[in-house]
Amino acid sequence: MFTGMVGEGAWLNSKQINISNIEVKKNAIPCTGFPVNTDFSDKALLDFVRDVQSYKKIRLLGSEPYLLLM
């Protein structure tokens, strides 16, 4: 089980884990998700895309998207 506290650190099954020492964005792979109260406006999404384009790739967490069939 993963746990973490802002300013304290993160743990995997009670063993402390650390971030990598990669300093150059183009060599990094961040992992993120969208909180419930995310701003999904065109500007906010374009800002997000512009920011993540500087990384090697990005991993997104969350539920699988679903389709609404009409």
C-alpha cells in the first residue's frame, strides 16, 4: 500500500520511498492525475499539455474512460 504526507515523505508498505535524481525534464516521466475539482477549460488543458510536452512521456492515473452511447 502506498501512503504519503505533504512535507513528510512517501512509503510503500511502511518502507520509505524516494524520488529519482533526474534533473532534466526531457529524461523524466512524471505521473499525475486530475483531481475532482480540476479546471477543464480550454486554456487550462492547453497549459497542461504545453507543460507536459517538455517531458519524455507522462503517466496519468485514474479510472478508465467510458463511452456514452446514444
